[in-house]
Amino acid sequence: MADKHDNDSKLVGLLAQFDDPDSLVSACNEARLAGYKSMDAYSPFPVHGIDPAIGIQRSLLPFLVFVVGFGACFVGLGMQYYTNAAEWSPIFPGYAFKISGKPIFSLPANIPVTFEVIVLSSAFATFLGMWGLNKLPMFSNPLHRISRFKRATNDKFFLMIETKDEKFNRSETESQLNQWGAVAIEECRQDLTDNQLPSWVRLVGLLGVFLLMLPPVMIFRNMGMTNRQPRLHVVPDMDWQHKEKTQVLSPVMENGEYLFADERAMRQPVDGAIPRGRLEIDSEMYRGLKKDYRPKSAASSIKTNAQFVSASLEDKKEAPAAEAEDVSMWLTKFPEGITVDQDFVERGQQRFNIYCSACHGYDANGNGLVNQKAMALGANGQAQWTAAKSLHDATVKDDSKNPLGRIFDTITNGRNTMGPYGSQIPVEDRWAIVAYVKALQQTGIKPLTAVVDEDAGGEDDKKSDADGGSDAEDKTS
Amino acid sequence: MASVNPAIDIDNTNEEPGTRAPLVLGGLDYAGVTETVCAPWEAENPPKIWWLILAAAVSLLLVLGGCVNHLLMKGVGVWGNNNPAYWGWPIVNFVFWVGIGHAGTLISAILFLFRQNWRTSINRAAEAMTIFAVVCAGLFPGVHIGRVWVFYWLFPIPTEHLAMWPNFRSPLLWDVFAVSTYATVSILFWYMGMVPDIATFRDRCKTKIGKLVYGVLSLGWTGSARNWHRYEIAYTILAALATPLVLSVHTIVSFDFAVSQLPGWHTTIFPPYFVAGAIFSGFAAVVTLLVPARAIYGLQNLITLRHLENMNKIIMATGMMVGTAYGIEFFIAWYSGVPNEQFAFINRAFGNFWWAYWIMVTCNVVIPQLFWFKWCRTTPWFMVIVCIFVNIGMWFERFVITITSLCRDFLPSSWAYFHPTGVDIMMLIGSFGLFTTLFLLFCRFLPVIAMAEVKGIMPHGDGHH
């Protein structure tokens, strides 16, 4: 073993050249019979019969590919199930496509993609597995330094017996190789002096790594910061558009002033503009005002049928509160087009329970949950709250002071500290609530059905009932 | 090598009974094969004709680039696609190119599994052609999606703000998977097959930069028997994977049509018929490329007349399969008793696109019959002409299928005639520029013939022991 080492290179093995594949195979056979194990043959193409000659075991590669392919089958199916049939996941949830009532998950339709996933994964397993098992890529190999060996990829055949084989003996092995028909024999030496990378490679590498780190660092830094600028979009996508959104400040001009004087980006409709479907010409129906009512002051913006119908939304909103209470303007009966019957009042009950009961209570005595809670907080000084009125209160109940139209207006535009519900409740439903409120007022906290039976006659009956319902009023007050 | 005389075609198309006709001619030995294949790569300058073709190809490529740019700026409206033919030339071109892209894998995988040794001298070029054809094919649906910059929506990638996934029950999505898998596996197969030959280039290379590039690409390949052992197993596995894959790709492409309800599309014959058509057009493209390539590079001793003749036989066989399918379609339309189907086929042959139908039948069914004559299938210049006709015919086949059915769907009020625009035409022509440019670069910088494989099938000098 001594002569294998000298100062600057190490003997790796003896390389014997052969001129044709058949003599290579026979030499390999001889070598194996002579007891050599650490050897390898090199040829420009796979030589027939070489595997048994140098004792190569069958590779595990097919097994590996099978395992990967088998797994890919489930991955493929699972992926499709997850993305198209399951919606349970909290992150990146799937999305169950419903298409023409077909089943969400059906095997036949999912086979093509599963098949492709299997083939793709198996192909990668084969490709990467083969190179991995072959320990390639490996760019540093002492063989590549032998000029004769360059013909191993052209037309010559080589057998190398490595020094690490127990039976290796420099001179004996050489004479054996000669005996087996080697055309030429050469030492394969590994250069020990040359195994350091040139120093600049390290420097460039380090610099490269450093530069590569910069972008991710910048990205993470920016992700942790707040910024008033819009997000950076590499490709202009539809989720970001060059426009101002509602509820933001007006854009600023070059001279530092706001583009819009009111400092809002959002623009209001032009005066007198009426949105589609919102003409609302019928003032009885939409505003609870008598048709022939004319506001006394010219400045008033309350519009009735008698006037030009260009009432804008804002006009209506400001109106009644500003006007001194002129009760005569309010409608005292339900407008035309509204028929009060059991269904209508039940609809009103349902809407009332949804929209009003939170404050006014189910029986309208002003003691809904919100009210209770707010009063409790108010008692501790933790909140400011005006108690929701009991709708059985004399002022609310009195038809002369609070006609139907005015209740409708209360719901639509709010009153005093009560907020408006016009934008949330459609007109007909508001009238239904009015009907239900009237019904409630007659009964105090009696169940609805009893009242509706009496009311079956319609609004006129109801009004007379309301007039005579004094015992109910007594009960609540 | 000096001994190679490229001008002479040796006739090896006849086989003596009991012997195998040689596949490598001109008395080439192992070194001779290496020399012949490396000669064009080692030549200081490529031949003049190479430059000429490259110049033409690059100009067409520029046309293509201009068209794609125009398309991206303006939108898909620059094409002739319009109601009712929303699938116009882009899909026709896609299917055309994907079809061509079938021959490579077929030659390298299926013929490998069938132990057809003659495949070795043509498989490399055919695989390269496959990949370049798939590149051209991918271009068309790629730009057809409109908002190209979000192409990744085609793949099941989780999105932050959409919570949307591809619909895995749609044939168009199967297509995405099939074509991208096919492209990937073809590239793996091609590259893996090329590594030993790149190692040959590495060992012969004289320039520094070449040594570096080919050195890295060859991964340190030594040709060790242990490596060859695993390499051959891997090659067989990849071939076994690629075989069903190549069949699945055009099957799935045909599903794009067949799964819909349109008369003329909704037929079960589509998958086998498309696959046969793909092989047909693919082989025709291989012949069209290899006949000039072997003449320019003097590869006649490796790509022999026998190779060409074999391919021509396959072309004739698949051509007749395609012809049979045309006939069967008519039969089934009649036999189904569905008036819409019957109308669709009568309309194909005699409707306002009759000319396209008869171009298709002439090119695909009639012209390949010439290959019954030995002279026709063994005369290089003549077979190229036939093969060009075959590819014209196969383009028209896709045109006929796509356009005639779309222009005459269930609703007569929406019937219309299809007019391509200039952009349509220029993009089709431009795609040939892309294809040819890639192929020319391949011829210049990579091993055109699988040297290691050819050497493996050469008879050993001194016979078997």
C-alpha cells in the first residue's frame, strides 16, 4: 500500500484500455473470477453482458419509482378532492363547483388528471432517482484528467481496478490486466494539491449569496411596515384600479390643495338628480304626507304631489323635523295601494320584531334588550342614553298628535334621538310596521291574534277600535 | 471523417432472408459514428444554407413576436374568432402542433419498447422536434387565455384573495395537465438520453466556454458500467411511462371536443382517431426535417434510406387509419339517426367549407397512397413533397373539425362563416419560424443523432463469443 501515497497525488486505481466491447467483457469476467470487487468498466455505450461480468446488483430504481407513482395516485386524487369538493379547510379552502347538478366528485372525470400526476411524478422519480443513485452530477473525477480516457465516450473501452480493493497490488494487478488483454494501462491519480477552490470563487459566491438575500429581506421588511401608498402590483390586476374609493380623502392637487372643496373623494349626486326607480312621486306612499298639503314656508323643501316632483333624497331627509310640528300635514289613513289584512299585519309584526323590538321591546313598551342594557350602563354613568319611548305612551298613541303618516315618517327618517330606518326597510314593510304598531297600541301587551280578528274589517274599523281602546292604555301607563 | 461520402445513398431497403439489413452504412466503426455526428458541430462555421434558413426562420419568428405583442396589447379580438366560432385558428394551430409533437416520443418510447432498433438514428432529432412542436403548441392556448399575465390560474395554486381553484372536471383543464406533463416528461427524456452524447462533446470540445457548458450539462458522466446499468433501467421506465402518456395527450386533446355536445364533435371515435392523426402528422414532420438535415450534414450513412422507408410505411398505415376514421364518422352519423349529426357531416363535405374538407381528404387519404410504390417511398426529395402535403392535410383536418362544427351548431340563427384575420395567418406562419429556429439551433449545438444508442446496435467487429 505504501506506494499509493506520495506528496501531491494519490493513486486511485489502474485503468486498462480495451479496443472492443467483447474483450472488455471477458477481462471483467477474469477480474471478477480473480476476486476483484472494487472495479468499474467504462464504455461509450452500454455493453451487453457487462453487468454479470463485474457483478452489478439489480438497481432499486424501479421499486422507488413504483412507490412514488403509487403515492402520486393518492396525491392526485386528494388534490382534486380537496380543491373541488371539500370546503372545510380554514386556509386556502377548496371550492365545491356545482356544475349542471353533476356530482361534486366523480372518479371518471378525475382520472385524466390523476393519471397525468402519476406519470409526471414517476418521471421525475426516475430521472432524479437515476442521477441520485449514480451519484451524479459529480464534476470532479480523476478519470477526467486522463487524456486517454476521453475516448471512453467515443470508441474505447476501459476497466479500472481501484486501490481500495483488498486484492489490489500495484504490480500484480498490472500484470494481470496485461494478461487479460489490456491494450494500454495507466495509473489513475487523484491530485491532492488541487482540491482547493480558487480563492476568488469563495468571494464571488459569498457576494452572490449576500445579493440574493437582499430581495427577500426587503420584502419581509416591507411586509412588516404600514404604508399609505397603494400596493405594488407587478401586473395590473382587476383587484386594484386607478380610482378613488368612497370614504377617503379627496386627492390632493399639485399646489397642495384638495381637488374637491369638501375634502371628500366621494361625489354627491347633482342637485335634483333622482336615482333610477326612486322617483317616489306619491307623497302619501313614500313620505306619509297628505296629497294636498303645501308647506307654509317657501323655503321648506317638503315636496308633495301638488308640487314639481324633483324632490331629491336629501330634500326629504331634512324636511319634517325642520318644519314646526304641523300635525295636519300627516296622513291619517293608510295610503292608496296598501290593503291592511291579516297577512299584512303579520308581516308588520315580523318586521317590527326584527327592526324595532331590540329597543322598543316585543310589546313596544320601550323596554327592549338594547334599552335595558343601555339603561343599566347609564345608571353607572357608563353611557348616555335616552330611553326608547314606549309606543303605548299617550303622545305616541294619540292619533291627533301622532297620525299614521307621522309614525311612518318616524320610521323613515328617525325622530329626535331615534335613528332613521328608511334605508333598511322597504316602503311597504314600513307601512306594515305602522299597521302593527297601531295594532299593538290598541292591545297593550295582548297577543296579536285577538286584535287581528277584530280588525278584519280594515282600517276604518281599526281606527274606531283605536279610539275606544282606553283600557289598554290604562294598563300600560 | 474523410471516408464519408455524403452524396451517395446506399440502398439498404432490401433485406436478405435470414439476415438483418445493416442500419449503419459506409463501413463506419464506433469512431466513425462519432466523427460523422460531431462533424457539423465541430465545423468552424455552419454551412451557408444553415445561415440562409436561420435568417428566414428568425424573420418569421420576429413576425410571430410582433403578432403576439399586438395581441397582448389589443386583446384576442385581433383574431378572427367571433360568434359562433370562438375557437378559431388558435385551437386549430394548437392541435396541429401538438399532433406533430407526438412522433418524437412515439419513436423514442414505443419503438424502444417494441425493440425497433432502427429508431436509434432518428430518435434524438424526433424528440427535439417534439419539444419544439410542443413549444409552438403551448403558445396558442397560452396567448388565447386573454389575460396572459395570470396564466398561473390554470394551475392549482392557492391564491390569497380568490379562494378559487381550477375545475378538475373540465377537459380543458385535463389538457393543461396533459400537455404540460407531456412537455416536461419529453424534456426529461430528451435530456437524459442526451447526457452520454453531451459527454462526448465535452471530451472533444476545444474551447473553454464549450468545455464549461458541456461539462456542466453532461453532469460528469463517465460511461461507467454501474451508471449505464441504472441509466438503462431509467430509460426503460421512462419509455414505459411515456408510452401511455403520449397516447393520453392526444386523447385528452380530443376530449376538448368530444366531451362537448356539438354535432360533429360529440363522438367516441375521437381519441383513437386523433392519436392516429397525430402519429401520421408527426412522422411526416420528422421526414420533412430529416431529409434535408441528412443531406446538409452528410448523415446518409446513419439516417439511411431504410429509416426513411420505415417511416413512410408508418405514414401510409396511419394515413389509412385516419381515412377509415373519416369514413366511420359518416357511417356513425347515419347510423345514429340523429338529424343534427347527419347534417353536421353532410355539411362538412358539401357545406360552405367543402373546399377545406376535400383538401383534407386529398392530402391525408389520397396522396399518401403513393407510398405503395417503392420509388416514391425511397426517393428523398419526393417523399418530402408527400409529407408536406400530409401536414397541410392534417392542419386542414383540425380546421374542418373545429370550424365546420362551430359555424353550424344547434341554433341556425347564429350560423356564420369564419374569416381569419391577418394576425391569424401571420401567427401560423410565424410559429413555423419559432419551430425552425429552435431546430436549427439544436442542429448546431447538440448531438443530432444518439451516438451512444447507435453504437449499441452496431454489430461487434469480431462477432459474439
